[in-house]
Amino acid sequence: MTIVRVGIDIAKSVFQVHGVDAAGKVKARKKLRRNKVLEFFSNLEPCLIGIEACGGAHYWARELIKLGHEVKLMAPQFVKPYIKGNKTDANDAEGICEAVGRPSMRFVSVKSIEQQDILMLHRIRQRGVKNRTALSNQIRGLLAEYGIVVKLGINTLRQELPYILENVDNCLSPFSRKNFHHLYEKLITLDDEIKEYDKEIKLIAKNSVDCQRLLTIPGVGMITATALVAMIGNVSCFKNGRELSAYFGLVPRQHSSGGKTHMQGISKRGDTYIRTLLIHGARSVVRVAGKKTDAQSQWINQLEERRGHNKAAVAQANKAARQVWAVLSKGEDYKIAA
């Protein structure tokens, strides 16, 4: 009988393959060098292939799809229960092969090259923002050692640092003044880099119909919209808005037993970057809700009064994720209810 289902444990150099036939009997259990993987699968009849959603998984999924195979990506935490015995490549591949055949398994959509390009841009920008924050904190801390205190905020530091360097009456020595000047130049360089990334993101949002639709949702800006479009991919992979919200870790964790239901804080599963963007956007919506009279603003105001600002912001982020699903699945702009 021919192989109908395969599990692949991908790695840098050596891949482990586990294949079974329609009856579940093992037909292939072997190691493949990286340059032999596509050659091996090109000689197989089209079959179902399972891969853990990890580094490089989307590339291999696209390449195997080109060969006519059906490829499914799965989150590692969903594969782990199917792995028996010790942690080995062979056991991992067998567990992946078993997991991909389960009818209740949840899959990750395969990202296109364009989606990966957008996500790469976001990751590079995110690194730049983190480096800029770290640099500004270091500058502020070093200035404090010389008795110079600068208020919080990158904008404040950016404005005050040139005046501090020009002031000859402060306690800065010529040596420290020279090095603070170098740090200031690095800060400006990071600012310029981030501005260039923002321009690219703005251009992507302008040319994307889905991004333009997402921008109609309160609390969703260009950065959030482009990240969502790149991360979600095919929105039909999610049955409803709650599944998408759960995908980003914005729904409560549940710990229930014996008929008793216990709801805890949000699960925080999925991509931290997307969840952070949605919550930051929700904070801006909550902040201005008191000035509005529409139904959503009234709901936010009542929730904030009962549960506080932070929980209201997370609840709004949860709602925004559901609105994102509705906008993308229906192909329509978001309309605020009166």
C-alpha cells in the first residue's frame, strides 16, 4: 500500500520522516539530509503531510505544496500529547504523523511569501523600538549619575539632551560629554530607521484592501492592521470571531471540574506582538469613550466603572479581534452601531 500520511520533524540539517498507509501501518521511518527532502517527496504520490509550526515550517510547507502534497501545520502544544516515549526525532515525527490525522486537530494556515515579508518588517521595526527604549533608559540613567535628571519619555529626552550637552555649567566632564554626544547620535539614527520602517508599513497598508477595511475598526491603526493581515492570512481558518480572539490569547483561561466552572485571566496564547498591539489600541479607545455616546462607548464606560481601566482595555481588545474577523470574513468596512 502507498503512503497516505507523513509526519516530518524538521531541523537545520537532518529531518526525520514517519509515513503510514491507509491502515496506519508504518511504511517509512527514515532520516533525510536537508538537500534530499524535496527529492524524497517528489517521488511520493500526493499525500497528507504534517509539520509543527516552527522556524522554517512555512517555507517547507510551500515547497511541498508545489509538489502536489497537502500540508498541514500544527502548533507544538497540540502535537505534544501524541508523542510517546522519550524525546527523540523519531518519536516526534511519529507523533506529528498521528496528530495530523486527528479530525479534531487545529491547524495553522500556511503563510505566503508576502505575509512573511510584512511580518519580517514588523519584527525588524520591533527590534529597533526595543533598542531605542533601552538606549534612552541607559542615557537617562547615566545622566542621573552626574546629577542630571530627565523626565520620562523618549520625546522629552530627545529634546533636552542637546541643551544638556551645550550647557557648560553642569557637572559633565569633557570625556562624558563626548560619549553622551555619541549616544545621542545613535538615538537619532534609531529614530530615522524606525521612521523608514513606518513609511514602508504605511505604503503596505495603503495598497491593501483588507488593511483599509481594518482601519475602520476603532483602535486599529496602520501597524496593527498590517500585522493582523500578515498573521491571520486566510480568515476562513477561523469559524468565528471568538476563535480568532482565542488565537491571540485574549479569551479567559478555564479551569473547570465536577460541573464547577472557574474562569481565570486571559490565556496569553498566540503571538505576543499582535496581542500587545490590540491592547494598546484598545487603551486609546477606552480613553476617549467617555466623550462619546454610541453603544460601544457606553458599554466600555460601564465596564470601566465596574472592573477598572485595564480590564476594560483587554475586553475592548477582545471585542476588536472579533470585529477583525467579521470585517475580513464579510469583506465590508466596520460600521459603528448608534
